Amino acid sequence: MQPNKTAIRGALLTFQKDPFFHPMEECLIYKEDAIIVMENGKISAVDDADKLLPTLNDLPIERYTDSIITAGFIDSHVHYPQTEIIASYGEQLIDWLNNYTFIAEQGFKDKDHAKEVAEIFLKEQHRNGVTSSTVFCTIFPQSVDAIFEEAEKYNMRIMAGKVCMDRNAPEALLDTPQKAYDESKALIEKWHKKGRAEYVITPRFIPTSTHEQLEMVGSLAQEFPDTLIQSHVSENIGEIAWVKELFPEALDYTDAYDRYGLLRERAIYGHGVHLTDRELHVLNERGAAVAHCPTSNFFLGSGAFNVNHAKANNRPIKVGLGTDLGAGTSFSILQTMNEAYKAAQMNGSPYSALHTFYLATRGTAEALSLQDKVGTVAVGMEADLAIINLKSTPIIDYRMRYANSLEEALFIQMTLGDDRAISATYIAGNKIYSK
Ligand code: GUN
Ligand code: ZN
């Protein structure tokens, strides 16, 4: 057990508003020398060191020099059962699912296997400063238990759900509309709001759910209006054509979910690379979010989601960042930010390093309606923090000598940094990882 009250000191970077819509000076909080006090899992004080020091008596303070303290990173879209197939060569989405994913996921019928992978997966997230994530499991309820049980050991804010699929997958990975409803409901009753756990209703995507299943899942969502919902939308051109064939009466991919009440606040859809303006309007009206997963989109050849376009003033969409492992190629949110910049360049519409750090923390918290709990370093928020070492490799150390602004320093970190840059990770006030 670590002591109940602890404090850390260093440069602090955090956001209190969305800089895509407000002037940066209203959004950014940057303090060169700050102290953060953590008590009972929450932040009880944050301020400039010279102001807080006289109030702290003999409380020991851990100091992080040449570092930045940020809110812990949040991964808004990730498949833990795909940990064993990261870096599988050569296919685009549908073939990749059939040839790799649907084989690996069958192994999660075995609870011991699921527990082993969940442990490796969470440890790897912590090495990368990820303190919270929204996770796809498999159709097997025991695979959901495994990740919640493992996260509970760290008191980690985790959101996860049983994948629902009743067509277009191997027999061993299919449930039925009723089974999807019953098993998901039992898991909601077991895990939703237990400690820091929350349940996510998880129809995989339109091609793997019949209308009957979507209807059952929609009624479950209505019955439990404060759960999250997650799925995939408009990721890949071939997939979109298939959805059109399977669901000719829907106006488009987004409409196929909308018909079953699956778009709402706290519903988050992976990718959205090819969403039309009509679909963006519907997502805005319903308050649903998109999880931007650039390493995955490049890896599967899906395309480049346009964040600035999604955040257009007349119909803004909430956007979170996600790794989408195992189609995503890195657990590192810094590397995900690096690829997000390249996706923005492909769209001719880049945004700054400060905007990107916002997306990886408070932006993702807002996409999940968690901004009152995590994503910002402020009094009353849960004490989930990541410490970035600004000189983690020889080349980063060298390049930083030529950084003339905070913005430039952050851009160097997100372009060149990875797991080596994370020197410590705090969850609910406990240091659960350090180098
Ligand atoms: N669409 C449906 N399932 C998946 C998945 O597991 N990964 C990705 N990237 N897209 C999907
Ligand atoms: Zn995914």
C-alpha cells in the first residue's frame, strides 16, 4: 500500500476546454514548476510550487525534472484480445479480420488465456502512460470478466464490453440476438459502475449483427441509458460497400445504427474515415463520438480521418484518440499522436501539438463524457497522471536543445517519443509504473 497522501512536482501541462473551439489561452494550463497533491485517489491540490510549498509541512514530494506531468492518456478504442496479433502482414480490413482476428479471438473461451493476455495488455498500457481505456473483448463473457478483474487490481478506470456477433464470423464466435442480450445484461449487472468500471454495449459492426440482434442490443441500450456503446463505422471502402449490400434500406452506414437507437451521448464509433456530411450531422445531433485511430487506418490502408473537418463549427463531432490494437501498431499514445499529425497532413489540414495533447487527454474524456472525472489535472479530478521524460533518447535530448517554445517541445515529444518517454504512471493516486 502506498501512503494515502502524496505529492509530485514538475512542469504541468493540462487542458480545461477544447482548443478546436476556444482560444488556446482559455484552454491550456501550463505551469513550469507545479505541485500536485493526491489524496484518496483524487487530486486535492494543484498550484505553482512556490504557492503550495508553505502549506504542505513535511509531506514528501517526488520531483520530476526535465519532464512534463500530464493527465494520463486515455485510449478510446482498443481490442485487448488482439494483443497477440499486432503486426500481422498484408490484409485490408475484412481479410485481416477473417485471417487473424477471428482466429485469435476464439482462444478467449479459455478464461486462463484471457487473464494472461489481459495482464500483459494492461501492463503495456501502463508502460505507455495509458491510465484509462475503452476496450473491446470477445463474444465470451469470461473474456470481459478477465479484463475487469485485472483492471480492478490497479483501481483503473476501465470501460469494456462483450462483443456481439451473430453472422459473418466463424461458428465458434457467434452468439444469437437473445444470448447477446442476456449475456450483456448479466455483465452490466455485474460490472457497470463497480468501482471505476463501466460497461460498454458492444455490437462489433453492422456486417456481424443481424437486424434482430441490432434490435435486441438497441433495447438493451434503452434499458441502460448510462452505459457506453461502442462499435465501428465507415472504416474501409470495401466494408462500406458490404454494409450497403447487407442493409439496403439504410440511408448510409451511420443510419444503420441510428435506426436501432445506437447513436447517443457516450456512444463512440471507431474510425469514421469515410463519413459523409449527412452522417456527420447525424452524429452531431445525437451527441455520439468518433474514435480516431490513425496507426490502424494507415496499417490497414483504410484512409485518413479528418479531425478538423469533423470539428466544423456548424456541426462539431466529439473526437477521441484510439490505438485500435491489433490493427493499430503501437500501444503508445505519443506514437498515435505522431500518426494523427500525418493523417491531418494527408488531409491538408494539420493542427498543433497542443491540440493533439488535448485530444489524447481531455478530448478523449469529453468523447466518453468522462471530463468531470479524468482527462484534466485539477482539484477534484481522479489522480490519473503520466510523466513524460523530455530527454528519453539521445536524439530527443539533442533535438530538444533546439526547441524554442513549449509547442515545439511537445511536437518533438509526440513525433519522436514512445514508451521510453514515459517515466511514471499514476492511477488513482498510486504510482503503478515507473522506470
Ligand atoms: N471492424 C470490425 N471489427 C474490427 C476490428 O476488430 N478491428 C478494426 N480495425 N475494425 C473492425
Ligand atoms: Zn476496432
